[in-house]
Amino acid sequence: MSQNQPQQLVAGANAPLPTDNISLRILSQNPIDCAAYRLTTDGKVRGDGDMIFYGQTRSDDGNVSFRGHDSDGFFDINLPAQPTSIDKIALAFSSGQTLAQIGDVDIQVLQGNQVLLTCRLSAAGREEKAIILAECYRRQGSWKFRFIAQGFNGGLKPLSEHFGVEIADEAPAQAQPINTQKAGNNAQASTPPPIPTGATNPSINLSKITLTKNQSSINLKKRDDFGKIAVNLNWNQRPNNDQQAPKKGILGDLFKQHKAGGIDLDVGAMIHLKNGEKTLIQALGNRFGNLQSAPYVLLRADDRTGQVSGGEWLDINGQQWSQIEEVFIFAFIYEGAPNWAQTDGVVTIHVPEQPPIETRLTEGTGNLPMCAIARLVNQQGSINVERINQYFKGHQEMDKAFNWGFSWKRGRK
């Protein structure tokens, strides 16, 4: 086998792993909820810190972490740093659909940028909604990888409980109200409780909130300190020379628009403070903001390649929420064809002690590169998160639609 040709595994097969940092990449044609579990010799986690998923993206020691999103996700694993009590690391996913409805799922084992191993989970005839995909396990002082492809009855909750994770029951008394555009019996009245952070409560919450046309907003109850609020923009970044990726749901010809092998999406924000000041945050013009002083919003270093799988991030200082009237979040396709449906873009808002809040950018038409995504509005101290998902020709048209009043001119990064 040449160095550039990865080894392909069938279900049940195993292969040695380098004792190094590796990444396990999961590619699917439809969204799935992936999780990794660090297990002892009895096949159970030691505690909540050994489960890594969308609601808890790092293990308690940081040696296993999740990045990417629910159709192109990475688990980064520092194998040499794993505790001696950890015997294996299991990789699994669940979905509200059967595997036959989801489509084939691909797994890659990478060391840096080199693909070492590939596995394809065939969806044909598979009716399970949860799958134990694979595991990294110790054998005679070294690490190995096994492709399992074992179906599991139930969703993420029973799957996690199978590995010994204690899952919190939903507690409506602690929940926050959700506001929807359409009233009626189908409107959801509350959200699940926050994810516990203290060691005294060992159970975790598996919930996430997806804002849609029918459920377009959520209100987070007033607090003195919301902590650091992190807004992530992520999108499909599979290179067009990726032989193992599924053929459907990828960018294909869209990627040929970008010399680096993909497109570059940029996230930005317009901030309205309580004192009337309005500020723009975006990479264009190097307007990165400030977290500790006005406008209390900071754009992390811009990914100028469009190839970082973690996407782009905005941070909001929730300690200063009382100083903020509104944070208006937008994104635009800086390079590449304006085809939002194919980007598989998703924005996730992480508020401490709350389930992740996400909305997908899949409704844009063929020639509108600007997307008004969502806004966070201060409603008497609470945070009202409102999905927008409207598309425009550019900054000026978006500004006019929402009456922000900025003056715009062309710029480059």
C-alpha cells in the first residue's frame, strides 16, 4: 500500500494506529448526532467527562474533542495522553431517521492531513436509527482501530446509557419559554434544562434546539451574567479530491471556484448598544471588535483559507449583556459561487448552561451571497434569539432591509 493510498476496512476488520494525535472524521449525506465515549475495561465511561458530543465538545481533560458539524464532523484524539484507565474510545451516532434514509456514512482516520484508514457504512437495508461505528482500543501497549458498524435500538439517550452515561430527565420547571411565529397546540412550550457543570450532578443533557420557519425564536430567561456566548459558522468543507466522501450533498463544482479547494464564508455582526452606538464587526476592513470594552463582541481570527473545519467564531461578552440592545449576525460568501443550499452551512449559538441553538443556511437562491442569519435581542434583560435566514445581494441591501443606517463601500481582506 503506497503512502498516499489509505487502507480500506470492512466491518469487523482492524488496523494499527500511530501512537500520536489522530482525527476520526465522519461524513454523512444528512445530519446525524455523533458521539465519542471513553470506556474502561468494563465498557463504561468513568463519568460525564468521558462523553464528547455536540453539547459537550471536549472531554474533561481536553484530550478528545469534537469540531465540524453534523454532516462533516471530526473527533480529535491525543492517543498518548489518554488516561491509563481508558481501554477504548467508541464512536457512534444516532438520528431520527433510519440509516437507510440517511444514506451511506463514511469514516476516515487521519494523522494530520494524511488519510490512513477509510470505512464505508452501507445504508442499504439498514433500519437502525443508531450505530456503533468504530472504536480505538488498546492492545499490548499499542492502539488499534476496529470498524464495527453495529446497529443499536433507540436514539442517543439509550445509546449513551448503554455506555454508562447518566442522562438528565427533562425538567419543565427549569425550562425557558420558546416563542414561535405560529401559535397552536403544536407550539413547543419549553426547552430542556441547562447542561449541568458541577460535579455534584453527574447527569448531562442531550438536547439541542433547532430554529426553523415554524419554531423561529427562543427566549433565554434574564440572568445577571450569561458568560461568554460563542457563535459558530460552519459549512461543508470537503475537498473535491476526497475519494472517500459521499457523492451526494457535497460542494462538487462549487469548490472549483476557490483556488484553495473550497469556498470562504465569512461571519459578521452589527451591534446596537443601549447608549445608541452602532458598530460593525467583520474581517473585511479588519473590524474584529473587542470583548472587554464596547461593543463587547469579538470576531476571532478570520480563516482566510476557508479550509479550517472548526469554521468561524464570534464571541459575545454575556457579562455585559445589559449594555447591548441587539446583536445582528450575518454571513456572506467571500469566495466561491453563491449557492447556500450546497454549502450545508449551519450557525450554532453556544450559551453557557443552555443547549446549543442552531439554524441552517440552506434556503438561499443562486445569486445572493449575503445571508442575514439571526439576531440576539435584549428584552428586559433576557436574550431573545430570532432566526432570520433572509438572503441579499450585498451588505447595503441587507442594511436597508433592517434599517441599520451604515455607509458601505467595497473592501478586501
